[in-house]
Amino acid sequence: MKIRVKYGLAIVAMLSLITCDQSAEKIIYTGPSFVFFDSKEQISLYENQKTALQIPLKVSSAQADNTQVTFEVIGDNVLANSDYKVQTASPVEIVRSKFETSISILPVDNAVVQPESRTITVRITSVSNPNLSIQVVKEVQINLLDDDCAPTVPKVALWVGSLNISSNFGSSTGTGEGGVGGICGGSLVVTGKLVGDSNPSSTMTIQMTQTPASPSKGVASVIRFPLFGAGSQYEYDASGTYDEVAKVISLNFSIHDTTDATFLLTGTHTITPK
């Protein structure tokens, strides 16, 4: 059976069966039709995410009739409606002549510290159309990550995700994620263009230490590291502060040239959630 996909829709790219030419009306896959999750098999999801996770469910070729796909949701160390909500009823329908729909999972935020591993597995169990099999990614495991830490740990989660990074070099967009130990480990890994758009991106680890007298504030520091990766002649270090209420990390940095001891470039990086 030959499957045709119009308008260059590359929905089976992960099969390595696609030709380089994806123009209209080209045959990109030959074989039986199937239904699958167009997703990584493992996804991480913070419990304080405000928008639902959408897991795309697709068919390899549009069908002549509506297709009902039955799925199940299995939790490990989680409770439905207490830790997450399934916003899509099973079975879900892929309308005839269409290629996809989605399954929606909304995390439920709470103020309870939950360091244990928590997972939500979404699995395809059956499909109404006898011409379709279940292939490729049949199930998706969602790792539900806690955003609550011990009261003595800085709230690293405030800076996880898209970030604004500004300095005397200008402003740029970067990303933040929990360092060793995740968001409850007291460190934030920031990746972005720290010294202007004309230079490569850099990745630095900001160590955060809470001030006992003022728990929402603390010290932020960066141990000296090669600015543009291993072998870079420039090295970066910084010290400063963080403020959880203002959601600001302020770093007074120094950039050194390992080939010229007289070279020193200083400034301030201000990092805020985007």
C-alpha cells in the first residue's frame, strides 16, 4: 500500500524512511498505515506549569473515516485530579481526512515537598480502524517534577525556562534549568549569549545560597570557567545576589584572557524570567 502526504507533511520523520524531497504528492513512506504519538518517549513536566501538556496523536496517512483511538493513563506515585488532570476523554477521535489530534494533561501544583520519582504514562491501547496498527511511539512517560523544595533551598524554579539576559553587551534570550540535584539542588544552569549576539552561546552554573536572615534573598556566584567551552582563551567568573520576590539575579562578572594577564573586562548581568 502506498501512502501519499500532501504539502510536504513530514510526520514520519523518525522512521528514517523519508526521502529528502518532501514536496507535494511525493510518496514518503510505503507500508501499512498506523497511529502513533508524535512525541519523545520521555517528557519532563514541572507541576507549576500553568498550561496543559499537549501530546500529539497522529496517523501516518489521512483516513476516509473517523478514527477512535483508546488510551489509558497510568500514574506512579501520583493521583489523578490531585497531582494531574487528564483533560481529554478516551477514546479520542481523529477526524477523517485529518492527520492528528492531541491528548491534554494538566499538572496540579501544590505546596508539598515531593522528592520521590513521580511519573504519568499515557499509552495507546486500541484503535477502531482495522486498517491502522499501533506503531513507533506507543506510550509517553511524563516525569512530573516537583517545584517545592525545603524552606532553606533557593527557589531555583523561578528561573527555569526562558530567560532575559541583559548587560552592557545588550539583551538576549537564554534558558535556565536546575543544576545538580534538579531545582532543589541550589544551582541554576543558564545557557545564552552572555557577551553579545556576535559571540557564541555560553553555559554557566550559578550557585545560589540563601541568606538565613532574609530567606527570599541570597548570594549568587559563578566559579571561573572557560567562557566559550573547553579550550577558550577567555574565562568568566561572577558574584552577586538573587531576589525571589523581584525574580532577579544580578551578577557582577569579570572576563579574563588567559593569554594576556593585563586584560580584564567587567560588567553586570541581570537575569530575569521571560
